[in-house]
Amino acid sequence: MISVYQLKSRFQNLLRPLVTRLYERGVTANQVTLGACGLSLLVALAVALLASHAWVFLLIPLWMFLRMALNAMDGMLAREFGQQSKLGAYLNELTDVIADSALYLPFALLAGVSPGLVVLVVVLAIISEYAGVLGVMVGASRRYDGPMGKSDRALCFGVFGVCVAVGQLPLAWLNPLLALVALLLVLTIVNRVRQGLAELKQPTAG
């Protein structure tokens, strides 16, 4: 069977020629990171302005796939072409939170969907990423524990976007689904704190 890591490696291999061309043209990892965030904000704005048209929510999963490619590309530029930096680390964390929040919020404009639940999910998502970063501050690793990490949220909202766009999801069903996402985010926050603390208790090698 093909593992997720094998798929990731194959995906990066497909992107490598484009990444090499970007490097040759002087494009930096940080520029790709900022560009992806800026385009995310534009997509979110377009969806918000046209939220009365269900089809526009198809832009969210389509853009999330392209954004995943851009996120892989900025990482490859940083690692493979010596562009890793402290500023890049800040930008990676901050732009992910900004972009995700912007792309989730237009769902609050759908008739019958609770804006409060959407905002709750956004707030909990921000706290979950903060909990992950805090692992580094206390001497552990950056925590990516689930069950509702960044890629899981992207999958959920991507599916929501497709279902809304094609009319296969009654909008009233979004509220219990959002409540479930919120609950899983609370569990994610708890898991990241617990696993970070557990990591500190592990004996060091040597």
C-alpha cells in the first residue's frame, strides 16, 4: 500500500521543476508564503461578496488544493535552496492562521448557518495552532496532534464548500457539523498540550 508520506514525496517531485524555475527567477520562499496568504484573502473576499450564490463556495476547496501546493513549494524553496529563516518561521505560522480564518468565515453568511458557530470554530482553530506552537516555547517540539489539525480542517471545509456549491448539503445540517468540528478542536487543543508535556517527560538519548 502507498503511505501518505510516499504520496507527499511524489507530490513534491511533481512540483520540483516549478520550484527550481521559481528559484532561478529569484522568487523566495517568503514571497510564496505571502503570495498564498494574499490570494487566500482575495478568494475569501470573493466568496463573501457572492455568498448568495451557492456555486461560489466551490472556490474554497479548489483554492485550498492550490494553496496546499504553494505551501509545499515554499517549504521546498526554504529547505532545498537555503532560504530557511526565523522570519520565514513566523510567516508560516501567522499566514496560515490568517488565511484559514478568512476562508472559514464566509460560511457564516449562509442562510440558516449560525455565525456564532463559525466564529467559534475560527477562534478554536487559532487557539489550537497557538497550543501547537507553545510546545516549542516550553522545550518540546511544534505539536501537530489531532484529531482536528490544519489539514483535517481544510478537508472538512473543502467538503462543506463542495456540498454547499452542488446543493447536496442542507444548510441546516452545517450547524451540528460545525459543532462537531468545534468539539474536535477542543480535543485537539487538549491533546497538543498533553502531548507536549508528555514529550518533556521522555528521557533524552545518551
